[in-house]
Amino acid sequence: MGKAQLIRALQIAAGILVVVLVVGLYKAKSDASKAEAHVRQLHQEISETEASNRALNAEIAHLESPAHVQELAQQHLDVTPGGQSAALPESSMASRLPAPRERQSHP
Amino acid sequence: MKPISPSRAFAAEQSFASETIEAAPARNRVRFLAIGLLVMLLLLSARAVQLAFAGDPTAEPRHGAAIAQVERADIVDRNGVLLATTVRAFTLTATPERVWRANETAAALARIFPDMDRDATVRRLSDRSHELVFLRRGLTPNQRDAVLSLGLAGIGFAQEERRVYPQGALAGHALGFTDVDRHALAGVELGLDDQIRRAGAEGRPVRLSIDVRMQYALETELDAAAQAAHASSAAAILLDGRTGETLALASWPALDPNEFAGASEAARTDRVAGDVHELGSTLKPFTEAMALQERLTSSGELFDLSQPFVLDGTTISDDERILGPASLRDILARSSNIGAARLALRVGADRQRSYLARLGLLAPPTLELARSQAPIAPTARTRRDIAGLGFGYGLAATPASLAGAYTIFANNGARVTPSLLMRLPDAQIRRTTVFSPAVTQQVLSYMRSVVTDGTGRAADVPGLQVAGKTGTAEKLGDDTYSQDHNFSSFAGVFPADTPRYVIFLALDDTGAGAAGGAVAAPAVARTLRRIAPMLGLRVEPRLPSH
């Protein structure tokens, strides 16, 4: 192999190496870019989820608010705050209890 | 003949020429290849540089147009119950170029937003000088869905954030509100604005000292009392007197911070720290304490209060004449103006003002609210002024300031400053000594008599040992005080044997005969009956009425 051919071979090899390196770099950067995009997407999803959570927490707080609970208690249990139903002396408990069932007599 | 052989130089020249002819195509190929490689390398390098320094533009998440990005922390009560938060909202936008029929579009939108100005909307939808116009802000997801279902051309949405108050009107005045850009405008939103922003950046909530359960009980009872007494406004505050933490505070008329824009000025006004009044007889316990502290009287002294007290041409009298000798206990229990005036005159203007200053009644309240109204407290120049201050005239202060002054009864004579922030168990609490423990205890026992035997009997809650003082301050009209317009109040401390909590409730502009003992004290009793179990205090149940 002549000197010129050797140089040419080396140049071609160097060129291929550079191309491989550049393609490798491109691929690495592209992968990093994709990963970055994925991370951003995840961040956005987290942000969306957090926003949903905040809205749900607000909804829960509204549903558990004393005014709402009182409304439900009045509507379904006939219990009013500060009413006699809320605090009873022990002696009056019996009068509030349902009447005992009559025992069936067995012959 | 042997031909003449070519010279060496000729031979070399000839050889070179033949090689050049052979190498030319190869060189051209190399050149093309090199140029091609160079172009490719340049393109790749440019892309690599772009990726390295600018990032991948295709990787950008697709957001809507950003409106405002200021983050505010959640506000929670002492138990972590959510009071204020920031949720996602939408701005209704339009691209006039793409709107087909502005009139029909505006009419369709008006069906979802009845308060929307239709003519203005048509003008904006027709304004083609703008690429994008904003029609309405703060839309909820449901409202956005409703608009989307209309399928209107040229109508779109931009994402933004919105401050909401899930408890509605509960603690509305204390929380305050923000505008659509989440700039604080009132309440703790403004009073604690920096702290809320800092906490938001750190991802933690701002914890207030109030308790929504007690807040609700206080607000509903205040509402009922104010309506029953036909008051023009009302205020109430409940403090942990040991720490100064505000457990509940209420102003009436109520305010829903979610709809503050439509609220009247009266509803927007915070009455606890933003409104001053002459406080009336609720100052009498301090007058007695001043006299006792300065040894100008004693528990054994008896006063003749049977005759009106004429002072510099002004007659001071009691609503209910006290016949026979009266003690300090009687002066408080029966709310004697004559007795309080005499004691105040013994104390004198300078000492009186000094005590009032140490009680915090000459400075604005310390609650972390947007508006803290300074008291109106002119220096007492005449004997009449000094006497008037003795029973609560000539000094206008806020309910928050008075409640702060009453913390002396929970701290053996030392005052703590009220706060709306929850304090840590090991937090240092600054106390200002005003009276000695013995004097404080003595006056507290008199205040207990007010509730057991005096003008404040309606505030009694069996089992709870409430101590307190009623107040009925006539309101100043154009020139004179009117008996038909009163500031009726009750200031209390409980439980009297181990005083810890302070409550103050006041109804403004109540009519003739609506004394503090008749309209404010019962409301306090009803409130305490509801909140005592929340504080771990036992009350005796009421017998059912038959």
C-alpha cells in the first residue's frame, strides 16, 4: 500500500469517525431532548393533577363546611345547633328513646 | 541507429502529465465528498448547537396564553380546614376576525352570563383592530364547558388562576379577598400578603388561629342577635386570652368574599378591627382596677350612689337608682355610672391615660387585617372628661382592642396582643403587665357577680362560670347623645375560676331599651353554650321546655 493510499484511508476513517461522533452526539442530544420533553410533560401532568386536587379540596371544604353540614343535619336528622336535641340531661333521655317493643309471650 | 533516448527531465515531465490526467477525476470526487461532508457536518453542528443551547422547541408544553402567574398560599384554620385557595380558572377570549355574527354570539354568551353587557360584548366582538379580545375572566370549568357546547366560532379560552373561598361567607371579613389578578384587597389576604406569597413559594399553607366550628357558631348567633335587635351592624370576637390567638371573629352584615364585587359598602366593612365606637360600661372594670391598683379605694369601701352626681354642670345618673350603701361589687354588678365616675376622678387624667395606654386602648388593634382603625382618644382635659372615661365615654376604640384589654383577666393582670396567626405551643408570648394579680382577681370576682346577680345575668351559662360586663353606650348624634340609638355590648371572660377565654359581642344602633344585658348578653350565652364543648369545657344541659 502506497503512502498516498494510506493517507486516503486514514482520511476516510477520520471522516467516518467524525460522522459517527456527530451522529452520536446528535442522537444523544435528541434523546436528551426527548427525555426533557417527557419530563416537561410529566411536570405538566403533575401541575394538572395538582390543579385538580386543589379544586377537589376546595369542593371538599365546601361540602364539609359547618353551614352545609348543619343544613344536612336539619334536613335529614332534624338536629339543630344549640337545640334541645343537641344537649339533653340524662333524666330526659328516656323520654326521647323509642318505646320498647312488647315482648311476644310464648306459650 | 539507436534512437536518441529522452532526457530525464523530459521523461519526468511526461510521467507527471500522464499521472495528472489519471488523478483529476479522483480529486474531483474527493472534493465533492469533502464538500458534502462539510455541509453535513455544518448542518449537524448547527443542530447540535441549537439542541445544546436552545433546547428543543418542539418539546415546549403547549400552554394557553398566560395571564398572571403570581402564586398565593392556601389559608387554613387552626385544624387545617381550607379557608382560601387558588384554583384553575379560564378567561373567555375571542378572535374578532373569526367571529361570524357578533350579535348572535353575544346573545348566546349572555344566556350563560346574564350579567354580561351585551352591547359592549358586540362592540368587542366586532373590533377587528385587535387580534384577541378578553370578554370575561374567572370562568369555572363548568362555565367553560357550557360555552364550548355552544360551538361558537372565534371564541376561545385562556388559562388563569382564581382565588376561591370554599367556606363561603364564613370568616369572610377576616379572610378578605383579592381581585381577579389575585392582588390582595382586604382582610388577612392584604394584612398577610407578603407572608402568603412567601408561603406559596415554599408550598406550605398559612395557618390562622381561628377555628371554623367556633367561627360558625359565633357568626350564626351574631346574625340572629343583630336581626332580632334590628341593629345596623354588629361585631364579635373570641380570644384565647392566654396566647392572644383569635379563635373566631365576626362582622355583621356578612360578606361572601367569592362575591365581594356585588357586596354593599356596609357588608364589606370589617367591624371588629375597622370600626370604632364609644364602648360604654365595658370599661368600668378597668376603672375599678385602676382605683384599686393605686390604692384609692378598697373592697370594704361603701359608696352612697343614691343621688345623681352633678359635675361641672353635667348630671351623671344611673339607669337604676342604687339605694343604700354600695360596694365596688355593686358598682359593677349594677353598672353604676356615678360610682365609676367618682373612682375615675380619684385616679386622675394622667394615671387614667397611662393605664388606658397599657391596656392597648390608645393604639390601633394588632390583628393582621388590612384595616386596623386607630382609636379616637382625645386627652381628658376636664373633670367631666375624666369622669366620662370612667364609664366608657370620650374614648372610641375597636372591639378587637377591647377584647385585647380583657386578656388581663386571663393573665393575672398582664395583657397579650391579639393575633390571627396560630402560635406554636412553645412560642414566646409578650405580656404587658397592667395590674397586679390580686387586683385582677378581685375585679374578676366582681365581674362574676355581674353575671350571677347583676346586669349581665342573661350571659350566664350553668357550669361554665362566665364573668363579664355589659355595656350600653348611647350614640352621639349631631350634638347630643341619643337614648334611641345605642351600642349594646357584653364583654366576658370564662371560666371565671381558671380564666382563659375572652369574648366580646356588640350590636350597633340598637333602639331604646335594648341594653347590652338584654340583647348582647343572651347572644353571648347562646354562643358559649355551643362553643364550650369545642374548647373542652363542660356546660350543664338545658332542661327541655314543656
